[in-house]
Amino acid sequence: QAHLAESGGGSVQPGESLRLSCAVSISMHAFNDMNWYRQAPGKERELVATVTYGGGTNYADSVKGRFSISTDNAKNVVYLQMNMLKPEDTGVYYCHADSFVSGSRYEYWGQGTQVTVFS
């Protein structure tokens, strides 16, 4: 029912910035929360940032003060602004959404966008 598509990834030098976008095919009011995850080769996928239906945000300790998640509900887009990027931020970044309906949890994933920060 819902489709998520990430864009904005690329290769940058340490200290530079990137802004990732996630285009959502339906109104984001349908979701309880929107999230950004990332995954490096050989590692588990980790939660980076969350924005809830009520507008609250949460971040992984490793990105606090550098990353910011936000939404544009009129455009059905969720953003991840990434500043002061470090080599440790390298990985595939995924957009994710949660919806709870009729006592069931529905999850939706984007296909991912690569972020590379040079050493």
C-alpha cells in the first residue's frame, strides 16, 4: 500500500553535509512514526533517527547534535539532514515507517541510498 523511496546519498569528505530525502506514496498521517536506519557491510542495521506522529524526535547517541530528522507533510517527504559527517557514518541509509491498525503492526522500507564519508 505504501512505497518509500530514498534519495540524496553520495560521497563526501569528513566534515561535509548531506541531506537525505524519503518520498512517501501516501499521507504520512497514516504512520505512527517515520525512521532512518543505516547499515554498514557485515554489521546489523541500526536505528539512527525517529520522528513520531506527534512531532517528537529521537536520535542515536552517535549522531546527536549532528543529524536532524524532519518532515514536510504537504509534500509527503521525510528528511535527514546530516552535518559534520564522519567516516563512521558510512553505510546504506534506509527510510522506514510504522503503522498500527486493527491490532497489527505494518512496516515499510525504502530500498536504501548509499552514503560514503572518506577517511
